[in-house]
Amino acid sequence: MAKADQTLHEIKEEVRERMVLYKELVGRVIPVDKPTAAEKKAIKGRDLATERELMGALGVRYSD
């Protein structure tokens, strides 16, 4: 049983190491930018985008 516990522990360590490496890799590929002052204000406030604004941001032509 001790051998199984040791093997399980080693597998968990390898998974942790790979998760850290994956996180670092993703952080390099998809950098996270700090929000601008306007973005912070929008997040804290109730300034919600309309459907028209969302569709425009996606490049979809929107008509009522």
C-alpha cells in the first residue's frame, strides 16, 4: 500500500508542476492587461452596453 501512496503522491506533484507550467505558458500567450480608468469606472458603475453596441463591437450589422 505504501508503494501506491508514493506513486499517487508523485502523480499529484507532476500534475501540480504541469499546471504551473501551463499557467505560465497561457500567461505568455494571452497576456492579461490591467484595466484602464474608464474600464474600472464601467465595472464599478452601471454603465451597461446596449445590444446595438455589443453587436457593433462584434462586427455584426444590427437593425431594429
